[in-house]
Amino acid sequence: MRQQQPYESAPRDPSPGPAGSARVLVVDDDPTVAEVVAGYLDRAGYVVDRAADGPAALDRAAEHRPDLVVLDLMLPGMDGLEVCRRLRGRGPVPVVMLTARGDEDDRVLGLEVGADDYVTKPFSPRELVLRVESVLRRTRPATEARPLGAAGLTVDPAARRATKEGVELALTLREFDLLAFFLRHPGRAFTREELMREVWGWDFGDLSTVTVHVRRLRGKVEDDPARPRLIQTVWGVGYRFDPAGVEAD
């Protein structure tokens, strides 16, 4: 069996591209879908690699480290969830998951293994390109942003690094952005619609994604996620970050 190499050992394409040299790996066993997606991304200025199954995707990612992966959930043999886990095991890489079904369970599964976004088939290729651009934009360091901190939590937007009591947190892009937003707005309640719009810049989408990411973030920053004190549910409204950590009634 071929030994998987970490991303750090994989060479990058040195040639700059119009989309900031961003390399996107498209993984889909449907050649028509893969060709259409790759074509739109290529025209948008990205360097595009393609793979038709999980093992090929892992090999391709080892050869040329991707800046983002567009990953079909329903792959033959090794499914997209396992591919996502293995990619994330090598190092941080943004993932946009494609699913042929609109079931909430599928979306939640993708988000639970670390996907940063998802698109349900059939989809608009232009929308997918916009989602890719949005995810990549969030990965770029915010060089002018100052570090944030409260309740033992610190966030450094420039370094894209978050810690709890000095211990680094393994956050996905969405979780990082959500925590940074809460730290910027302590004590204020936000609806899920507001969080989707203000944190991720979406005017549309499934609100359950916000619920999933709040739950995942609580699992990483709360002492007892079953009784959250920092990220509180405001019934009938949404969520509020309370740096005092006083449990809600």
C-alpha cells in the first residue's frame, strides 16, 4: 500500500494564476459534472486538478497540494466523508462538499467531518464558483485585524490561530470565523439569519448549518458542551456570546 505523505512534502505549482495561484482539486466520479465544474473554475482563473475517486484524489493531493477541494459525497469505494477525513488528517485544507441529495443528515455529516461548505446537486456552476471564492477569501490572513480575547479564549485573525487557556484549538474555517465574530460582539444576541449573513456573507442558505457549527464550536470551547455557558441559546432569537460564562436559565 502506498504510504500517504503530508501536505508539507507536496510541491506547489510555481506559476501564478489570475485567481492568486489558487489550486482547486475537483473530485467527482461523474465525468460530465467534473468537466463542467472544472471548466467554470478554469475560466474563473483557478488551476484545476481532477480525480474520479478517493484514492486518486489522495494521490493527486499528495502530488500537488490543493488550496481547496471540491469533493463529491457519493464516491465509489471510498466515499467523500472518508476522503475528507484523510485529507484533513494530512493538514488543513478547505473542502466544499457536493451531495446528490438534499437530506439534512447528508449535509450534517459533511459538516461534522470538517467540510467548510456544501452544494446540493443539481447546482448552478456559477454558484459553486462563488462558494469556492467565498471559502478561499476566508482563508486569507486578515493582516490588519487585531487579536481578540475573552473568557480564556484568544483569536489571532492574521495567523488564523485560536487558543483556549493557551492550548491551540483545531477549528475549521467556519468555526474560526464564528468564534471571532462572537468575540467581536460580546453580549449581543444574533439570529441564525444574521450569523449566516454577517459571519459568512450569505444572503441565502440552510439555517441548519449555523446550528451545526454552533454545536461543533461549543464542543471545542465549552467546559461542558451539554450545559454551555459561553455560547448561549437565546430562545426565540438565536445565540449570544457571554464572556462572563454565566449559565442561562
